[in-house]
Amino acid sequence: MSASGITLYIATSVDGYVADAEGSVDWLEEFQAESDGDEDVEGFSEFFETVDCLVMGATTYEQVLGFGEWPYGDKPTYVFTHRSLSPATEAVRFVNGEIADLVPELRQQYNHVWVVGGAHLAQSFFQECEIDVIQLSFIPILLGGGIQLFSGEYDEQRLRLVDTTTHNSGIVEHHYEVAN
């Protein structure tokens, strides 16, 4: 799988939430456990191999730190934050600025950038029209509330469906290219 540009690769409930009302993603654990051994889930490993750089918000960063060992190795990781945080590794850099200021540097230095999350950061990338590919994993659960992936204000952006993959766990992945 070759990939380039800026990709939003993220899981969402069927009703469009990336976290529950308390900001937790614990509801994903059940589906991750069901996916263990599912050979289709290897798609993530294949995707991750194509990634040169990661971008995430501070809340996502703190959630990832709470999972234990840093899962992204030495891949450069930019964390958007207005707070003072400690880097998980030497590869983590903190950004206190605008997406529009960083994106030209990202596009110049890296072939494939992964916007990990969260929703606010993803929405900001959409506001700047800086997402090239969207890979959504729809998790078969209705949360009924929480942090919505698609909210906020951004211009209409047409998508072209590239692929759909279904997993035994009930997870359905949609891969879109942004057509604008």
C-alpha cells in the first residue's frame, strides 16, 4: 500500500462520535479484543508502515500515553497544545501555533502524514482543506453522545469512495479521497 499526503485515519461510532461524553475511548477496547487474530486488521500495520509523521492533539496524546508504552516508535510526532507537556520520546515535538503555519513544512518534509486525532484537530485540518485522504473505521456501536468527529465549520469537501472493507468484528472501514 503506497500512500502520500495527509490522512485522517480514525475510528468513530456509527453515530459519529470519536469519544464518549466523558471524552473516553474505552468503548473501543471491546472491539479491539474482538479483532485480535482477525487477519483483516493487518490493514493498520500496512497503513502505519507508510506513515512518515504523526500529528495529534494534546488530549489524544495524553490518552495514548495512558495506554502504556509509546506505540509509535521513533516516527516524528507533532502534538498541538497550549500546555506544557513532557515528550514521550525524542521524536515528539510540541506545537503551539496554527495548522496553516505547520502544514507547508509537513508536506515538504514528509511523504505521508497521519492525523491521529482528536476531533477538534481533525476539524481544524478540514477548515484549512488540508486532509487528502479519510480512512474511517465505523465501530458497530451507538454512543448517543460525546465528541463528534464531524462538527464545526468548514467548507463543503466532496469525497470519492476508494474502498470499503468489512471485518468479522462488525467494523466497517471506508477509505475516501478528498476530491477538492
